[in-house]
Amino acid sequence: MIVVTEELTRGSLGAAGSLITRPEILSKALLKGGTEEQKEKWLPQLASGDLLCAVAVTEPNYGSDVANMRLKATKTEGGWLLNGAKTWCTFGGKAGVLLILARTNPDISVGHRGLSMFLLEKPSYPGHAFEFTQEGGGKLSGKAISTIGYRGMHSFDLFFDNVFVPDENMLGGPEGEGKGFYFTMAGFAGGRIQTAARAIGIMQAAYERALSYAQERVVFGYPIGDYQLTQVKLARMATYLAVSRQFTYSVGRLMDRGEGDMEASLVKFFTCKTAEWVTREALQIHGGMGYAEEMPVSRYFIDARVLSIFEGAEETLALKVIARSLVDNAKAKTEVEV
């Protein structure tokens, strides 16, 4: 998955690497808590690529603060009615199924224990807006959010008005009620290591363009690649790229063994921040032309910026995942020694 993501992002497809993140998150959530019937129905479709999925977790006022999500799920005959809004739902229009985190317990004080996950089937819509009306009158509408980069994918604002989801599409069945938060976290670890792979792909593409341009562009009678300052830039870029790649692969091997959830956040934190610097240097080597939209490095620079934000903002990962895990492990070690 890491290798494929890197190659997709490195190539001309740009944000196509993001296509893998959503199936990764949904598959991990299904493997964590799905019923056998749900696994048999959904996993083959996701693995074959026959079904494009989207993840509807973030809300207008709640991003990384997953425990306080407010989209309401109200029990009705044969299923649940969803009401509220979600945002930053990538591929929300084209997707044939949405993985939705909703509040099945209206008591906000219970926090994450009141959340459940649902799978909503819908038609696939092209374009930047859609409206889906169910036979029973429920309505789901969506509108793409304009962004400065990552234009190869569309993230949608979604609005739910009595949207019906049958009981069999609650992840985990009746036993899954109130466990949506844990299923979400299981999926997000995979999404984070995949985002690190995207960062590597962008860095590789930016490095290759910078290296090529440094040999072509002549300044003061010499290719800029002949100047030591440019050579130092290229050497540092290659170093950070190599470190990021090996770091990501090592965490991937941990995750293949069922470990490494904290390390997935750690490697995302590092590689995504590093990608901002590497793409910045690639643009700088291009000089004024690097700022022109016709040059690929301008897109790499803009696309790299969002990596430290989605799939877990770096501040949230540092405070709520990495540091907390390190402190808890240190405390546990101290208690064992005592």
C-alpha cells in the first residue's frame, strides 16, 4: 500500500494517492468491528476497486475532536435517521458508500461512548454538487469545497435531512452501538501511514524535477547545478527523502504485525512536515519559474502543505497521540521497575 501510494502521488496523477486512504480506513474499521456478513459484503468490493468509498467523520465545528461529534442518529423502525452536517468528506460525490460517524446517544456528556458508525449506500455523482433523495423522503445533499491545492480530489460539505440507514448497516450490528469511536481510531492509523507515503511521493517528484532543472538552467554561464549552494540543497533534499522513506517502510512493517499505531502518527508528523521543506527547496531551485502554475513544482509545494493538516493535524497528533503514548509508556515502565 505504501509503495503504490508513493508511485501514484509521484506521478502525474497527483492527489490520486488519496484514493487509497478511504478504502484503507473503511477496511480497517470493518476488520476491527464489522460483523461477518458486513465483511463478506464490503471487503471484496473495496479490495477489487469496484466500490469507491468516502469517510464522513469531520463536522463543521469538530475536526480532530472526534468525541464531540454531533450528527444525530435517531432510532426508527428498521434502522436509523441521520440529521446534521459533515464536512471535508473527500470523494463524497463519487463514492458509492459513505462511512459515517454519528451520535446514537443524544447525551453529549457520555462523549465518545455515544458514537456509532454507519454505512450509507448512495448513487455515484460526478461534478461539484449532488442531491440524493431516498424513496422515504430522506435527503442527502453535498457541495464540493474550493481549495488552493489537491485539486485532483473533491472534499464535500454534506447535509443530512432524515437520511435513512438500515439496521444491518450499523458497523458491528447491534453490538456496535456506542463503539464507533474505537472503529474510527482503528481506521485512522492506516490512513496516517498512507498519508506519510503520499508525502514521500511528493518529495520524490519534487526532488526529480529540481535535479533535472538544475542541469538545464544556465545562470552566469553555468548550469545552476554546478554551483555548490545548489548541490548542498539537492544533497539535503535527497537525505530527508531517504530518511522519510525508510522511516515509513519500517513503520509499515510494524503495522503488518498488528503493531505501530502510535508510530504511524509519529511518521506522519515527521514526513508531512519534511515534505513542506523539500518541496519549498525544489521550488526555490526553479527560481521565478517555480512560482508559475505551468511548472509541476508549484503544485507539489501547494499539495504538500495540506498533508500536515488532514488525517490528523500535527498539533493533535503531537498532543493527543504521540506525547500521550510516550508518557503513558514511561509511566508503565517506571511502575514495573518499582
